[in-house]
Amino acid sequence: MKKLSYILFVVLLTACSLEEDPRDQITEDQVYTTPEALYRNTVATLYTYLGGTVDGQGLQGTGRCVWDLQTFSSDEAIIPTRGTDWYDGGLWQSMYKHSWNAGNEIVGNSWFYLYKVITHCNRSLEILERYKSLAGERYDEWQYEVRALRAMYYWYLIDLFGDVPLVTATNISMNEVTRESRSKVFQFCEEELTAAMKQVPSASSNKPGEYYGRMTKEVVLFVLAKLMLNAEVYTGTPRWEDCIAYCEQNHRHELAKYYPDNFIVHNENSLENIFVIPLDKDLIANVQWNLRRSLHYRHANAWGFVGENGICATHRVLDVNNYGTDEEQDLRFYTNYYFGTLYGPDGRAILDRQGKQLIYYPREVKMDLSDSPYLETAGARMRKYEIDRNSYKGGLLVDNDIVLFRYADVLLMRAEAMLRLGQDGHIYYDRVRERALMEPRPYTLDNLYDERLIELPWEGWRRQDMIRFGRYKSLYEGPDAVDESDGHTTLFPIPAEVRTLNPKITQNPGY
């Protein structure tokens, strides 16, 4: 799949014309015979790329993908080196140290994956135009649905890379492709999404049915709110009022009564989840790898799946949750993290590989544990998604949908935007804490910043939050720490393969 994404991007940039006359394939006219077939093969098929089955594919759920860039470069999570495990040529240390370069595998995977989906969107729009009469009255809805999805993917691109090529057709030749300014692509995203908002249906995207996992009005409103929340980062001009307006319009959803309900097995009935990657171990191949990447081998084995003993919470996470202090520990810490003595489903303590009681030591985590007595046991681990006891493929195929957008985030966005404007939005902040059975805290930017780390861990937002608050810096303080005083690490480098292919695509400063 990695090779496929690379080839597709090459085709996008070179506009190769493949003169083929396959005798064993049906023609386009034989495929698009009914409106249902047209939708299925131009629009519905695009959603299969939200998740993935191998490294580098999907927005979340796989390894070495977009989620990894947003998560392991932040103060939220780390994959420490554990002797011979998890060094991988220094890949994970580079995420923690912010020492990545243009040859970084995760950076390259993310670029090619995002453009692969955009290429498919462009192709689908061209096919829909050719078969407009077949689509009939559904044409506008379908084409705006694709345009909204494409705009969302461009938003991920400008968030990660800044200035990027803006390609909206499949017949673009290499010498036409250059980077467009972040502001221009931002404007493109805003225009596409605001137009789509009036055409796509207002429906619950997270519930099984016709609009399950699709770009509905509520999903579009969420993306627009995120664009406006980060507009000052992307364009230099704050758009707090617009962020508030889009949050106000997103009223189909509400907070779930219980925080963990959003992540249980069969969480498609959540009142709160706005946009998800649908998972069904019997019907959908997409995987959820992150719980498996986090848990100790014996811990996972006790629950019936495979563990890889990697992902851990950082010391910063422990601090904001008041772990190990005299202050009240946030109750969400118990939902989001495993720590201390581990027990299996039978209630019995789990033993480690030396036959001793398995205990996670959150405060012992550090970038390289190779010389530590806590080699295998340092770090609090991911607990957010309920373990599916009936999972397949070693715990990869589960029935918990992967949560991309949540209504709690809408409330926190609204509270932040109002505070930045000098308005009183404490009720939205308080509602999130009240649902978690936590006492109110002063309504300040510092507390909102911490609240986002407490409420939204493992959901792929932390890097973006740190940049918006002006606090994006590696936690690493060793002698070879990267000088980030110029802020260059707030953008990832353009992959080396891309610039080899097309030297007109310039590199980001600092790389």
C-alpha cells in the first residue's frame, strides 16, 4: 500500500497516460448503470481510506501514519526505546526529540496517503460530472460530499506541512505543480466546506444507517470550527467569532452521560461522537492498532490479544492529571490509562515474563529505557478504548469505531474562542468537567490548555493544540536537543522523495 500511494502521487504529478485495452475488465459504462452503482463506486468507496490495514494508511488506527505525527511529536505520548525493541533506526526518538528530517518515514507516509485520497476524490468528481444525468437530483449532494471530504484532507495537509500543492484535477502535469500558500489552501478549504454545508444532509454520521461514516453537515461544521480555531496559525488572522458560530450550529449532538461510553465496544450509539472510522470485525478490514501497540505482551495476552509494549503517557500527562500528588486525581485518568498493578478478566493479577506481578510504573518512563530496571514496565498505557474480548487478528479487528470528532471538543473550542475574545464561555468548559464528575476550575487559557489534554488524549489533537497555544517544543532536554527557537518544527518537512520528483516544490524553512 505504501508503494501504491507513492505511485498514485507520481501519476498525479506527471499525468501519465496509460494506453491500455484490458480484455478482462468491464468498461466504465458497464459499471455506472444505476444511481446506486454510481454513488457506490465514486463516493462510498472514498470512505474506505479513512482507516487502513497497514502502516501509513488511514487517519488513525494504523502505525506510522497521520495520527503518529500529531501524537508522538507532542507532550501527550512517547514510544520509548526498550533495549532492542522500538528503536527502529531512531524513528521514535526523532518524534520525541523533534529531530525528524525530510527522509522520515512517517512524514513521507502521511504526505503520500493524504494526496492519494485527494487524487481519488478528484477522479470521483470527474466521473460524477460525466454521469451527471444518471445521478439526477442527487448530483449536487454527492459532488459536495466528495468536495467536503477533499477539503478535510487538504486541511490535514496545511496543518502538517503549511504551503502545499493545490491539485483539483487528475490531468495536471508535473511542470504545473508548485506549492500554494497556506492561506490560499485555507481559503479553498473554507469555500468548499461552506458550500458543502448547504448541500450535504444534516444527519448523524456516527450511527449505522444511510449516513454512517459520511460527511454530513455536522461533520462539515466541526471541520470548519477547527479551521477557524487555528486560523491565526494558518493565515496570521484570528477567526474566533467564526469558530464560535460554527460551534453554535453543531447542535445535533450532546455529551454522553458517561465519558467511557464514547469508546466502548459497539460505540456507534454514542450521543457525542460526530465522525468516526466505522469498524466491524466481520465486515470491515480496517484495524485499530494503537491499544495493541501500547500494552505489555503479558497484559494483552491475558485479555486474549497480542501486545507490543510500546506507547506510553508522558510525565506531562501525569502532571495535568495530578497523578501521584496530594491533589485530586482526575477521574478520566482511570478511563484513559492503565497504571499500577494489572489484572486480567478473571480478576487475578497478571504476571510479567519473569513470573512476577506485572506493574506499570508511570513515572519511570523516559526516551531510552535500555539501561532501566523498568525496561518493560515503565509508563502508563492506553486504556481509552474498551477491550473487545471477541476481537480477531490478535486484537486488530474490533467493534469499537475509532473516534475522530467529538462534541466535547466542540464545547472546548467554543469556550476557548470566547475566552480569547474576552467573552464568558465558562459554561461550556464547566459542562465538560461536570460530565467527568470533576470540580470546576478557574476559566483560564492555561486550564483550558490542560483540559484538552485531560479530556482528549489519544484523539490526535495535541500537536495542533500546542502550536496554537505557542507551546510546541520537545520535552527532550539532552545535549543534542534541537534548537526550536525559530519555530521551524511546527511544520514537518516536505518529503525528500517529493522534491526529487519535482524540484519546483520547495522545502520548508529549517530543513
